[in-house]
Amino acid sequence: KNQVEQSPQSLIILEGKNCTLQCNYTVSPFSNLRWYKQDTGRGPVSLTIMTFSENTKSNGRYTATLDADTKQSSLHITASQLSDSASYICVVSYQTGANNLFFGTGTRLTVIP
Amino acid sequence: EPEVTQTPSHQVTQMGQEVILRCVPISNHLYFYWYRQILGQKVEFLVSFYNNEISEKSEIFDDQFSVERPDGSNFTLKIRSTKLEDSAMYFCASNGDGYYGYTFGSGTRLTVV
């Protein structure tokens, strides 16, 4: 069964600290993996997208890693800011089909001053 | 940066009523999608639309639901005879190549009372 699991479910960190969010997936055949940021009541906004041949990609203070062999990805946030408080969703794309996005349940990050 | 626009941002309707959720995808995109997210749960695929017809739909997308692209810019989701369990955030997304570049709208929060 194609699934995307994320951990932790929620995380609270102090402003300025780093954190790492985890994503494990069983989607096959694998096409690409995306990390989205979703502010409360808003739509998901793309942070990074990686294909199976890429093992790291950065977008400012966000760095995503991918291990296609173990089917794991992580999102590392450096020097967190209050505005980083949001849900971070791992989305894995299936190789074929119009419905080719499998969503994780997200990690709810809260950054406190 | 191009955006997917959804209206209204919030709609309250009585059970049994019909609602139409509206989306304006990015102008040169060809693939259109509706997703929903029940509060606290993961984003779920509803339907994809390409070349003026449904290309794929999920089990959720039953006869109660329909989609339409009435003109060159709008993409609508109609829910006939709404039920309490239809209460959710509904996200429209569009994609230029059917593959990488998904862009989500900010969503419509539907509340059925």
C-alpha cells in the first residue's frame, strides 16, 4: 500500500534553534518527493522537490535530504524563525497517473520566542 | 509569482444545499485538481481534470460531486446536497506539465451546518 509517514507529529522549538523533520514512504514506483509548508488555513506551498537521483536540495534555511534506497527523507530547518510555525507536509509522487501525489499527515512545527 | 485563486475563502451552507467552489488556475496550466482536507487530517485527492474532462477521480468523488471548466479561466467544484461530513478545506491546484509544478490555491473552508 502506498503510504507516507511523518514524524514527529508535532514539535515545539525555540526561535533560532535548528530542527529536523522525518518522512518515510512506501510509494512505488517512486518519481519525486516534495516538502510543502502549510500555514494554518492556507494552501500548501512548495519548499523543495527531489527526484530519485538527488539526495539533497536547499531552499534558503530549508534543506531536504532523500535516501531513495531506504525510502526516507528529512527536512532540516536552520536558525528557525517565528514565521516557520506551520505544518510541514511530505508529498511523494507516483510515477504514473493523474492522481500521483501521496500526502503525509504533516508535522506541526511551533517556534516560540 | 503566478497564483491559483480560490473563492470564496469561507462558505457556510445548510445541510442539503448545493455549493459551488470556484478556482482560477494559473493561466497557462493544463491540468487541474481538487483536493480536500478535513480538519486535522491529511490532504486527500478528489479529482483531476485535463482536456475538458475528468482524467481520474477518487472514491470520495461520488455522484454528489461534479467539476466544470465553464470558460477559459474558471474551474469549479459543485457539491450537490451537502452533508455534514463534507465540511473541510477544499484546495484547487493546477499544473503545467502534469508532473512537477503543482501550485495550490489558498483553499475554501466549507462548513456544513
